[in-house]
Amino acid sequence: MEKISFLKSFLKILLISTVILISNSAYAIVFGGSNLGFLGYPEMTCRKPTKPIYRDEFSVNTYNSDAERYIKCVNEYLENSRNDINRIKEKMQESIDAAKSNY
């Protein structure tokens, strides 16, 4: 009986602290890419463009094109990171809801 009482108290404290941590978040199903992998969260692999040595039109155009590709890559990495954060928040909320439904 004492163990059950302790467990209930512990679960209540855990539940309250979790709710406080994520209380301002909205929850919805997350669609989109992800960066999550088997070996942990990966580093961004986008390659920064190198500034051209010569300022001829071809070199400048190539640099500009590489810079656009880099910015697109960074934005995709960041969007995928946001998706991953939202997926984690969803699972946290599902756990909270499941814990609440048992009491």
C-alpha cells in the first residue's frame, strides 16, 4: 500500500513538472522531413560556398548559385529540426494524456 501511495505521488509530481515544461506548446500531427537518425542527432552537412578569387561574371554567378543552394539546405535542416521537436512534444503530450487517463 505504501509503494502505491509513493508511486502515485511520484507520478503526480512528474506529470505536473512535465505539464509546466510544455504547457505553452500546441500539439498536432507533424508532417515533413526529419533529421533523426540511429546514431543521434546529426550535424548539418550543408557546404558553405567559397568566395570567388576572380570577379568575372562566371565566378560570381557560380558563387551566387552555390550561396542559394546553401541557404536552401540550411533552411531545410532547420525545418526538419522543428519537425523533430514537434514530434517529441507530441509524444510527451501523449504520455501525459495516458498518465492522466489512468487516474
